Amino acid sequence: MQFLSIDTGLFLEKLTMVAVVVFALLGIALYTTFAERKVAGFMQDRYGPNRAGPFGLLQPLADGVKLFFKEELIPLASNRVLFILGPFVAMFTALITGAVVPWGSELEVFGRKVSLTIANPDIGILYVFAVVSLGVFGIMIGGWASNNKFSLLAAIRGASQIISYELAMGLSLIALLMVTGTMSLCDIVQQQMTGSWGGLLGWNIFVQPLGFLIFLTCVFAECNRTPFDLPEAESELNMGYHQEYSSLKLGFFLFAEYVNMIVSSAVVSTLFFGGYDIPFVDEASLAVQIGANLTAILGTLMLLAKIVFFLFLFMWIRWTIPRFRYDQLMQLGWKKLLPLALANMLITGAVILLMNR
Amino acid sequence: MNTSHLLFWFLTALSILSALMMVTSRNPVHSVLWLVLVFFSISGHYILLNAQFLAIVNMIVYAGAIMVLFLFVIMLMNTQSDAEPHHGNRMRLAGTLAGGSLLLVLVAALRESELRSLQVSAPEGNIGLVARLGSILFTDYVVPFELSSVLFLSAMVGAVMIGKRH
């Protein structure tokens, strides 16, 4: 079937993938907010939400309904169009990174091979990087359009923080790229699947441990998570860049943070922890035993398990480490992480050169 | 008319429209955001030409870095309309004349160029892909490449020197 020289099957397939990924991201984000409060309760030796439904499982729905029914306020002195645009941009940039993450290998549906990656461009990592750098716009537009000093300050803080940590992030990625020799996320996962112990030793974390630490720190900063949540430092800025927001627009901003966390966890798992690679298992022989489809689904579940682990790490750190002061944050970014990432890059380059001799 | 054509016309209309909006917007923040949209649509054109690397770098550098700095500056400046210097009609006339003559020169130059007879073979060739581009940059064009990196370095040093407190 051809329409406008597009393969209709492929189109439907990708459309389904997009819908599944978007709804899965939103659904997981919904329950991440719940998990966050439960983990916080656990860390602080209290119960956490436990009233709505069994174990409080309906709490996210209750929160959503609450946000939905809140009165929607748009400040008179605000820039109306941009005020509405801000949360949408934040949500949009949070979601579109999911397009290049390989969520699994291949499924066979109705005789078609369906790749579980929405798009596998030649420049996958750079795409992630571009979207991260666009993530600033949501915060900046929202903060500025609110026409509020605190919002503007928070937005500028957030933007300068994201720009500062982007550098170290990019440099740690360059070291990783020198090892992998490809920018396609699918190829990077495929490379990590080979190696002893069912691919475990092929994981990039063992090749680039320092790069991983730098990358993870930068991810925390990019997601505005504690200890880097300066844009939302409520003790200094009342609430942060979304102070003037209410109702669902506030929900979008808060939700975008969780979507960002999930997507970043997926990217970290993909780059350093083998993506959908099942540790201690050789996927090729497993596929012969239980079928390719089941293996693919198991791989996707494995990726989800890795994502859940990183989400827990996000929360663990949030509820144990206090917030940095702003100058400490900048010092860490520019004077520690950046030189460290540069050194990591140089050492990686030297080792690659020596090993090729 | 196939998909490439459809996308091409869509992106062209989008880029021209957003460029016009960028120039005519009264609010400088709106201008910056329209300009970001221009960069997006130009990136789309690059992708149509199979120059993925160029497209994404255009987005990272221009939309992601430079425009954010623009936003910074504009948001921190007080850009209320009553505080702006008022331009008289003479200034407007001079601006229109200058812009019009630039347009005339550009159109005249493009009219005689070979651009009209050039056929762009859309998603073919792999020169825009990263591996090919990198090997070309580091073999055929290594001297200009290194020279431009020295240029960037000196610009960076200059920026640090200007920003330094005395």
C-alpha cells in the first residue's frame, strides 16, 4: 500500500510506536510521582500516601483530578501567549527524546519486522543532545512570561545551570563516542550485547566509568533534580519558575520533570548499561529457545527494570543529599566536572591510539 | 508530488513565514522565538537534503545555544516600549532604502547564478552523514578546519578576557 510514496504499513507501525511510547512515558511518569512520595516516606520513616485506593495506588489519579479542577489563573501582567506556550514546550521537549531511544530489538507482527525504536538516525546521540539544549526554552519562556521577579530569576538560574552542565555532558559523551565509533543508539546497544557474561562485560560502564559518573551528574543537573534543583529552590525563590502557574499548566511543568527523568534514565541505561541487553544471557540463543518475540519483550522489560533502578536512584539522592548553593553548583560544573571530562576524553583518546598500535 | 515535495513546500512556507514574523514582531522575545522556528525549519531542509549532521548541529548551536543567550540578554534588559528610543520617519526611510537595496543586490546576484539550473538530488548521497563528513574534514579540508578551530579558540579567549573583572 502506497500513499504519497509512503509505505502505509511503516507509517501505521511508527504511529503506533509513537502513541505507545508517549502514553507509556506519561503513564510511568504518573506513577513515578507516586513512587517519589512513597520513597520519600520510606526514607523519612513514615507511610507516604496510603489513603486513596489500596496502598494509596489511586493517589496519582487523585492528584491529577485535583490539578484539573483547580482554578486556572493567568496573571494580568503576563505575556498571555508565551505564558501558555511555556508548559507545552517543556512537555514537548521532554517527550520527543523518546523518539531515538531503542526500547527493544524487533517484534514480528503479522509477518512484518517491527523495530521497537521509533527512529534510528545516524546521529542519535546528537539528537538527544539537541533536545536537551532545547529543554531550556520551556523554563525560560514560562519564567519570563509570568512577569514575576522570582520566576524570572529561577528561569535564568535554570537556564544557566543547564547550559553549564551541557558542556561536561557533551565532553563525557565524546569520550564514549570515541570508544563506540558510532552515534546511533541502536548500534551502541548492539555493540554492548557482545562480550563475555552474556554481554555484561561489554557494557560501556566498564569502559567509561568516569564518563558515566560525569554523565549521570550532568543528567541530574539537566533534570533540575536535587541536589541541583536550584530553579525550584523554594526557600529562596518562593517556588521557582512556575510560581505563577496553576491548574494543569503547573501540572505540565511538574510532569515534564518526571518525563525528563524517565527519558534520561532510559538514555543512561542505553548508553552505559546495555539498553535492552539482558545480563548473563545470550539473546541469540535465547531467541532460538523461546522465540524472538518473547526475547524482545523480555529485553524491553529489562530496559524498564534499568529505568526503574535509575528512577529510584534519582529519588534516593533527592531525599538524602541537601541542595547545593548556587556558587557551589557553578564551581562543580565549570571547575571540576569540565576539566574531569576533558581529562577523561584525552585519556580515552590516548588509550585508543595505543591499543590500535 | 511526493512526500519530499510536500515537506519541502511546508518547510519553505514555515521558514519564510516565521522569518517575516521575526522581523515584524514588536516584542523582542517573540522575535527570538520566531527565529528559533526559522532555525528549526532550516534544519528540516537540511534533513531533506540528507545532511543530518548539519541539521542537528544547526539546532544545537543556533537554536540551543545562541538563541538561549539572546533570550538571556533580552530578558534581563528592560524592553518596555516607552523606554525605547523613538525612531523618526527619516530613520524608517533610511532603513527601508538600505534593506531594499540589499534585497535588490541579492536578487540580482542570484538571478545570474547557476542556482536555477542546479538539480538537487534529494535524499541521495551520504556526504551529510557523520562518518563521511568527518573523514572529509580531516583529510581534504584539515587546514581550514584547524584554522577555524584556532579562530574559535581566540574568540573564546577574547570573551573570557572581556568578561574578566579588572
